[in-house]
Amino acid sequence: MSSLAAARPARARLGHWPYDDDVAHLVLLDHHMVPTDGDIAGWVDEATRRRARTVRTGALFPNAIAPFLDAGFQVADTLALLALTVGDVDAPLASRRSRSGDQLRLRRLRPSMLAEAAAIDRRAFSSPWANDITALGDIMTATPYHRSRSVHVDGRMVAFSISGRADRSGYVQRLAVDPSARRRGFAQLLLDDALRWMRRRDVARTMVNTAVDNHPALSLYATTGFERQPGSLLILERTLR
């Protein structure tokens, strides 16, 4: 994956969409920025030079959406944005024993374990939204600091999470549970672990996004104290050939 930069501070990363080399994945590196027409034209030209048939963005905040729509992009998916003031939450944290009584082991998610995590991610999320090994590695390095953990039952990974921190902002970047291991408290365990980490590091506010129709995830975050923010995030795409 390479980084792209324009004359002004409009920075993006252009790579391959997981499991589909014909789709270029365009990720803005600063969600506060509003790209110009020239920025977007340059990124589209680069994707065309790489012989992509489609260019698809990462999740775009509302301030960045209009320029892409003006450049011919269309909506591929809609995401809900939720936020939590970390210091205001006094909810009890999940124990390390699952609802079925399994004794759990929480481990650091190391680079050598990403293949197993990617397999879980692919089973947990329908195409084309699953992450491969490269995408999970990119998520880990998307913020200056990150915490990645996995849940293991009887020696087998069943769930994982990746969270990030930049200054006093926190991000729940990915949380996936194997479909065979759902409704056993693993997602709550991982989310609580991430929030513990953020509290210890004086994070003021943390954000997470998920599909607007992902009702189990929305319920999990609401129960933990996250609140839906105005507007939605969009993933946009444009056919090149």
C-alpha cells in the first residue's frame, strides 16, 4: 500500500480492497480534511493507472462526502457513527468467564496470528466487507497507538478486537466474533478490555462505526454507553472501467 499526498495537506492511502485486487481502496488519513476536486481526480487517476476497475473509499465522515459525490461516486454502504465519553462510564465490566461457563484466555493479537483473525473476520462479515491479513495490519498501524486482543477457548481463537488511540481520542476499529461463538459474551469482553486500556491512558472520547443494519453490534454499543451521532458515515465507490 502506498501513501498519496497533494500540495495541500489532503492525505490518503491507496491500496487493494481485501480479497479483490480489481478494486482500489482509498482511505483518507485525516477524517477532518475535506478533499478538493483536484485531490480526488489525482487519486482516481492513480487508481486507473493501477488498472483498477473500481475505486472504493473507506468510511467517510459527513464533511468529506459531498466532493466525492460531485466527482461521480455513489453510495456503497451506510454506517452509523457512535461515540462514548470514556470517563463518564461506570458500567460493570465483563468477567473473563463466558455466559456458557467457558474459562477464557485473552491474548495479545500478534502479527503471526493475523491469518487466523482474518479467517474469523471473513466468516463474521459478509462480502465485500471482510478484512484480509493486509487490511488488519493496516488497521493496527492506522493510529499512533493501538491495542489488539483475541479471545481463545480451548486453545482456539474465537474473537478479536483492534482499538486505537491518537492523543485523547480513542477508536474501536474492528471487533469480530466467529459466528459459531456468538452470544457468549466475547464481544463485550473485548470491548470492555479496550475501554479499560483507554481509561488508563486518559482517553476522553472514543468512537466506533458499524453498519446501520448491524443490530447486534448497535445493541452492544448502546448497552455499553455509546450514543448515536448525527448523520451517517458513507462508503462510496466509482466504476472506472
